[in-house]
Amino acid sequence: MPGPGMRAIRGPAGCLAIAVSLPFMLYGTAHSVSPAQLLANALAASRAQSSVRWTGRTVFGGLTETITTNAGADKGGQSVTVVKGGSHGEITVDLVGDTAYVNGDSFALSNYMGFTTKAASDEANRWVAVPHSNPDFSVAAAGLTIASTTSELELTGPITSLADSVILGQKVVGLKGKSVPHAGQPESMLVLYVKAQGVPLPVEAKATYQGVTSMIVLGHWNERVVVKAPSGATPFQTSWL
């Protein structure tokens, strides 16, 4: 969502599979609880998983971002494609331990990470390390763990339910409310779709904010996430933004 600085636009994301880590009896059925309770159940179910793969797409001002992320409990890997006009950029963000590692071309560093033109050119195509102690870490690492991904799906009231529908061949229930501002993202209108039967894992989310649209799909729960810290990464400098 729009905002100055690193990762100025950040869209939600995801795709879905079945993973039962908590007894179904804890949840009840999607239609037997209030919208607020269904949301709480869905977020709890998501946090109970060991990993998720989510894919997202954000469109704003002629720029399109496509994101694929494998988010684990304490690590994750992400690839981003940025397209604007006839220009195209690629960037990779990996979270290992308490450090986020970024590697992208100059176009992606400038248009996705918010680097200045000079910094984007100087740091293009080499690894940059953003430690947990850096104030920009939370933005760089957003969506790279189960907890961080789930936080992007939280809604504030009033929360209302939508008519049942089918997404990716699965019957889902929609929940509508406002997103919770975090990691540089302002409040937006957010619709979250969760499984209508079985464990109410999130399936899809759609957000809108002042002409910006984002959609994510979540799935492939509990697959192994493999990332490793690159050697020789350059420490990130806030002055690059």
C-alpha cells in the first residue's frame, strides 16, 4: 500500500491446502460462529501451521508487482517481479535468523524497495543485509514468516460476513472489514476469504486503498522452507532511501 520509503507498496498474498494442526472441534463450522469469531479462528489456524506459500499481485499508478513467498516459522524466501511501462525488474528477499537479505536489479530496488536512483544503481545485483536492529527491518521482512503473513490478514470492526462463494474449487466464506496498519501500510478495505468447511484456513484476501488494489492467495501449507544466508552481504544504509 502506498507510502514513502522502503517497500512503499506491500500487498497481501497466498494459495491453499489442508493442514490440520488443531482439532476441528475448537473451531465449529464457519456458519455457527460470528464473523469476529470466524476471523479469530482463521487467524489462529493460520498461526498454527509451520509454513505457507502465498502469491500476491498489486497494481497502482501503472506499476504492477507480482510476489511469490514461502513463509516459515522463523525464515522465508520471496521473489518479486516489478513491471512499469516497458520496464521490468526482479528482486529477491530472504529472511534468515534476524536478518533480511535483499538482492535486486536497479529498477526493482528503486520502484519496489524505494532506493534512491544512485543507491539503486550502486547496490544493484548484490546482496544487502537488513538486520533486525535496523528500523526498516520490519518492512523489509514483512510477510516472510507465518506470523507476519497472518498479521497482514487481520481485520478491525465492524466485521461483516459475505455470501458463500467458491475460490480455487473450495467453498469459502468472506469476511469484510478494515486492515490493521503495520509495516508502512496504511489502513485499507480488506476482504478475507476462509474455508467454509473443515479448518478455516485463509484462502484469499483482497485489499483496496485510494486506487491501489492488491490480492493474495494462500496455500501449500506446511511445506519445507529452505533459505540460507548469502555470504558477503553489504550492510543496509537508511540513507539509501
